[in-house]
Amino acid sequence: MSNAQIEIQLIASLVAIACAIPGTFLVLRKMAMISDAISHSILPGIVVGFFITQDLNSPLLILLAALTGVITVVLVERIQKTGLVKEDTAIGLVFPALFSIGVIMIAKNANDVHLDVDAVLLGELAFAPFDRLFISGTDVGPKSLWIIGSILVITVGLLIAFFKELKVSTFDAGLAASLGFSPALIHYGLMTVSSVTTVGAFDAVGAILVVALMIAPAASAYLLTTDLKKMLGLAIVFGVLSAISGYWFAHWLDASIAGSITTMLGVLFLIMYLFAPSKGLIAVIYREKQQRIEVSLLTFLLHLRNHDDERERHVNHLNEHINWQKVRSKTVLDLALKNNMIDINNKIVSLTSKGDEFTSQAIDYIITNEDAQIEDMKDDFFLFRG
Amino acid sequence: MEQKIAVKVDDLTVAYNYKPVLWDIDLEIPEGVLMAIVGPNGAGKSTLIKAILGILKPIAGSVSIYEKPYEKQRSLVAYVPQKGSVDWDFPTTALDVVMMGTYGSLGWIKRPGQKEKKAALEALEKVGMLPFKSRQISQLSGGQQQRIFLARALVQDASIYFMDEPFQGVDATTEIAIINILKELRKAGKTVIVVHHDLQTVPEYFDWVTFLNVKKIATGPVKDIFNDDNLTKTYGINYKVSIQE
Amino acid sequence: MDLQEYFSLVFSDYTLRTITLGTAILGAVTGMLGSFAVLRKQSLLGDAISHAALPGIAIAFLITGAKDSNTLLLGALVSGLLGTFWIRGIITKTHLKSDTALGLILSLFFGFGMLLLTFIQKQPNANQAGLDKYLFGQAATLVESDVWLMAIVTGLCLFVLLLFWKEFKILLFDKDYAKTLGFNTKTIDILITSFIVLAIVLGLQTVGVVLMSAMLLAPAAAARQWTNSLSKMVFLAAVFGAFSGVFGTAISSSQNNLSTGPVIVLVASVFVVFSFIFSPSRGLLFRQIRFIANRRDLEQQKTLAFMYHIAETHDNISHPHTIKILNNFQGFTRKTLQKLVDKEYVMLDGTMWSLTQKGFDKASNLYNQQAKEDE
């Protein structure tokens, strides 16, 4: 591995971490699309900043562009407040307009601004190692590395300092306010960090990858855990994993590194989406089927308990009376028999004492714990485990 | 005289996101009653109506309307959803919303004509909203919006009316207006089923009541079963309502 | 070329006419369908779909090697629909929320598309030039057959819209109710979504992946401010969209170095801002004016009521009082007093004021009304 290759992977990994942290909170706060809006609307900020500083890596430019990001958020909120349009429409109106202004500004000054709109969207990570930072004449590494490194340090610092506040305001804004944390302050703090990260990263990986790096690792992690700390950790691991594997994939294909990292993120999410235990698609479908059987079993037991009439309890008439949908009566009947919950005498089904007790317990459980899902019953009732 | 059964529910079980909301409900609603469904929050009152109307798919059980499956008897049934379930900033007028009540009998593609418009205007008149027919719906008060929903159901000219919390967030005048219309419907032999919150008004407004809390607790004439015993069973705590004779 | 020149050339110059017609039709159809997206609270779906279409274009090119725009658009359509259904899948089957699902599909599909595009560009044989026009759109590449395709789709869309108008409307307003009336809401739903995807895909060549969503939203959001009728809103959105297309094309072709897409979007945004401010019934300007007028009326009434209470204590209602005693009262300003004088409710004499009979009657009327409302 050459030095440049290591540096590229290092930059990509740092960007991934810097994005995963605010991204986790954006996903939890249902504000993922704000990152998309910010990533587009910083363009005019970058152009104006470039006119002033003539340097894409200048801290001033980063601040100016980040300011545009925060302005976007404020503008969106202002429009939402008028009630003239729905919330999501406000987002969809603001960022294309700002992005268009940016594109036009670049086009009108094409001779002065060596900014390529494609590069803003996609970045060129491959060139990042060539723009180096010199401190009093000595080469201390690529500029991008220093920029994203500093942003990351600040982000981590803020995360540690305000972890409790972030956590509370994310999960219960009302509680946060009553504890004296200003939800607005946390909100705009998060927006500022997201904006700064987006700007700091766009030069290396482009605006769209920033969005992917913010949302995809967090979303994949969210499919595995709902614990905030674990989710942050997993999101960071996923981000770095995709960054490095994406780099080598691009190397092999000789194609855009940003595109390749995004593709890796996509593959990763697809895997989690399909196979995540308990929250992935396959687990959900399997559980739905299981639950349908379990619910049907309970319904069936309840039916037996509520009806003394033998006609209602005849094996051949069960379907007619209970009208099970999607679950065949035989499956349920077998399950109940296997667990000694029913007796069948002369084709008349009746509850055993065990079945009766189980039914009362289950119903009590359901009624007293309104929010408890059947899933929770698995721990309490042996039947649902096997 | 044997009373006809308007709605019959057999062993209905519904799960919402796989959390059980209704368990093994059996219910027979006789024709011509004005029935309240009461129960605590999360008891599945709205769910029961939605499952009967086929908006939610039950896991088990069946529903029949006058002894036939609901799908074949749609024209006999009208529905007043919860007021909060729609976007009142939608660009449409009061008259337009009421006209929607005629869409079911029109079927696909066919447009409402003069006949439908006349019916809608009559329904608006009945609920006292005729002067507001051209108002944009967001410019109506909560009570007026509820009356519009009621008018939309009246246009359907059904035999059975299902209403989800029609008294929620309405002013006193509207509440009286609505209950008068409901009583009129009953007088005309219609069956009216109302999800209701305010226990105090049950004896005054309704003649039939169903207590619901995930399971069916009791159902029958208000004078027979609306008592502290059933209320306690339904609401879980020692519940006392002073019933004025 | 300046604007005047553009408008004199637009009817005679073939290229200019094609482009203008294309952007106008595109604006109309996206405006029309955008109204539905906005009212269904699916405003950002368009953004996700347009980004999701990109890999489809690249794959269609990789498979066929053709630059024929219809083939590429077919790829975009398939990929866009795939993205849409995956978004649904994520929302319904996992606990991820719609914003996350949209952001995921948008960025992941787009990134994958970019990977493919850069991969294609590195291929030696490829005459790939022109694929990147789908990023920002290039109205200049529109040819007559493209415009025909747009016109046909718009016609089809209009036909379906008119045919199922009633069904669309009731689905948009109250889906559950539509279900109880016996309408198959799934079918209507798929019909609307498919047309939205189709319109987006059609616009990619002209406006591009990145800005396409604004074409859907902006005309609809502007139109909503001017009317309270769904049909008028859809019609107005189509008009706004078409005008955005024409003006955008005119401005961009009269300047150097201006791509059409961003200009069209900006023109549409101007429509939005104008509508937000100047719409008579909903606009911010008139809302503010009404607010101030209301407050002024209220202040006047307050002052009058205060005077009434003072005058009541005297046998002669026109007994003069000093202005000073009014000063500690909230609703009073010099201006409101002058207004009351103009209305002949009050007479001024130096630093003294007195209520006229007319003013007294008015105030007692107001007072009684208030008391009635309080009951």
C-alpha cells in the first residue's frame, strides 16, 4: 500500500466517523432528510466563501458554508411555521432553490471559480492526498485529513460533553425542557455540527456521500439495536467498514471512490434490512407468521372457554365458527394438543385445566399491560418459546 | 316481537402491529338501537368499528350485516371517521366533502350530478350547515367540521351508521344538534353505533351500550347494564357514575 | 441573444421551439402530478425517486450500449419504481421512519448510479458522452421525439386524471372512508404513484436528477395559495409549471453559461415566494394587514368601551373629561382617538373629550353583544 492509499483510507474513515455521530441523532430524531437538504444548500455558501478566500480548504469557507446550512434549517422552519405548506414540502422547496443559486453562481463565474458542480456532488477523494498542509515548511499531511480530523475532534468533544442532554432531548423533548435543557439549543447545535461536517467532508467525498454516510450506517445500526451507545458504536464501525471496503472496490473497478463507498453502504444496509435478527425483513415476516398462529391459538382457546355449546366446539365446525384467516385450523389444533391445552373427545374439543389457566393468564396479561406486545409474552409463557 | 339483528360480530380478533387490540369479540346489535361503545383509552373502540367496516383486517372472526357479509352490504352502512383523521387544510369546500357521501353509490368513474348535489344540500340543511356550503373546510370550526362529516354520512342514506367520537372537540350547540339528529335516525328505524367518551351522557343519549376493554365486557340496554359493576370491570378502578333517574 | 430576441425566435427557430415546448409540457405535467404529491404529504418522495432513477439509466446503457433516450428512460423508470417500492418496504416492515427510508434510498441509489457512471466513463469503447446530462439536465439536448413522448404521457395522464378524478380526490382526502365506500384504494394509490414516477423520469433529461423534485413541489405549493378547490389547484399548478418552463428556458438561452434546469427551478421558486406573500386569502402580506386591522379595531373598541364606562357614571353622557385619564389605558393612542372623532363617536375640545350620543349607542351595543357572547 502506498502512502497516498493509506491517507485516502484514513480520510475516508475519519469522514465516516464524523458523519456517523450526527447521523445517528438525525435518524433518531426523524430528521434524516434535513441532511439531504443541508448537503445541497451549502453550495451557494461554498461559492461565496470561495470568492472571498480563494481556497476550498480555508476554515472561513467552511464556516460560511456551514452558516448556509443552518440558514437552510431556519428557513425551512420559518416556512413550516406559516402553515402555508406541509412540513416536508418546506424542505423540498428550500434546498433546490439554494442549490440552483449555487449552480448558477458557478456557471456565471466559470472563469474565476475552479469549482466543478460534479465535484461538489461527488468529491474527488483520489486527489485529496495531493493537497498538502505545510506548517513552517514541513509537510504534515493532506489538508483534508487535518480539516476532517479537527471537525471530528470537535464533534466527539461535543458528544461527550452533551451526551446526556442529547439523549434526553432526542427521546423525550418535553422532559428535556422540564429538566432545563433547551431543546432548541440542542437542535441548532446538532444542525450546526451536521452542517460543518457536511462542508468539511464534501470536498473529499461529495455532498451525496455525506448524506449516505450520515443516514445509512445509523439506519443499519438501528436495525440491530435501540440502545443509543451501541447504535453510535455500530454506526461508526459500519461507516469505517464501508469506507475501507469501498476504497478497495473502487480501486479494483477503477471508478469513483465516493460512489463505491455508497454502494458498500447500500450492500451493508441491504444485508441488515434482510437479515437483522428480530428487526430485519425475514425476521419480521417470520414473526408475523408465528404471531398469527399464536394469536389464533389464544383466540381458539378463548372461544372454547366462552362457548359451552357442543356445536361450537365440534372439530369439523371450528373453521366455520372461528373463521381463521391465513392460518389453517389444523396447525392451531395441533399446537394446542401438543401443549396439552385441549382434549378431544368424540370430536368435541374442550379445554384442559392447564389450557384454562393459560388462557386466563394470557388475557389478564394482555388487558393489564396494554402496551405489551405478544412478543413479550414469549418470556412469560413457555408455549411461545417452543 | 323478535328484533332483527343489524350487525353480528363473531369471534373477532384484531392485532395492530401485532399487538392485540381486540380479543374474541362476539356482539349482536339489534336493529333500531342507538348504541354507545365505551371503554378506556386503548380499549379498541375505534378498532372495533374499523374492523367491522373492513378498514382493518382482523386475524380471526367474521362480521355480518343483516345476515350477509359486509362486502355485500356496503350500501347499508355509513361511516363517520374521527375528525382528526383527515387533513382539514385540503383544498375543498363543505359541499364537496358532503358530496363524497354519494361516491359509493355512484361506483367507479361515474361523476356526481344534479341528483347527488341535491341530496348533499339537503344533508347540509339537516345539520344546519347550508349557509356554509361554499366555505373552505379549514375555515370551519371544530363543531362545524364534525357536522360536515355527519352530513356526508347522512347523504349515504344507510340503515346502519358507525360514528367514531362524533362529540369530540365540539361545542355544546353542536353536541345537541348532533344528538338530535342521531335520535331522529333511530326514530326512522336506523341503527346508530357511536364510539363515546363521556360516560355522564350515556344514559341521556343512548338506549344501548357496549362496554369494551380489549375484550367485550357487556352489551345490552342502558337501563339494564349501565351500572357501577360493569364500569368497574371496564375501567379497572372503582368507578362510580351517578345515574340520574 | 436577449429576451426579446428569444421571443421573436421561439416560433421560427426549430431548436428553440422544441426546447421551449418540451420544458412547458414538462412543467405542466409535473405541476399537475406534484399537486397530488404535496397533498399526500409525499413531497420528498419525488426527490428520492429522481435520485433512485440514476442507476437505471446507467444499467440500461451498460446493457444496450444505446444512447437512445427512450431506452435509458425505461431503465430510469424501472429503477425509480424499485426505489419507491423499497421505500414502502422499509417503512411498513421495519421500525425505520419515512424520512430515513427516503434519505437511504436517495443517497444509496444515487451513489451506486455514480459508481456505474464513472465506471462507464472509464470504458474505452463507450460513446458515453451525454450520460451526465441526467445529473443536472440539459434542455438543449431535447429533440422532437422527446417532446412527442412528453406530450403523449401528459395526454395519457390528463385522461386518467379526468377519468378517475373523483377516486383520486376521495383517496387524497380520506382514505379510510374511501375504503368503506368500496373503492380499492390500493389500485388508486398505485395509479397515482406510477404517474408521479413517470413524470419524474420524463423530466430527468431536462432538469436532471438533483433538481427534479422542485419541479413537482414548487408549482403545486404556489398554486395551493391561490385557490381552495382541488381542480383549480391542479390547473393552476400546471400553468405555473408551464410558465416556469418557458421563462426558465427563455432566460437561460438569453444568457451564456446558464443551464436550463437551475433557472427553471429558480423561476418556479419565484412563483412560490410571490404566492406566499401576495396571495389574497392565505398570503403573509394580507394576513399581516388583516392582523393589524383587527388589532386596531379592537383597540378602538376598547377605548370606546372605557369611555362608555366613564360616561355611564354621569347623568349627561356628553360630560367632558380630560384626555389624561385615558392615558393609563392600553388600547388608547392619539390615532385611535382621532379615528373615533372621525366616526363622530367622540367630540374633542382642547384637552377634553366627550362621548356623542352616537358613540354612546355604539358602545352600549358593543357592550351588550359582548355580554351575550359570554353567556
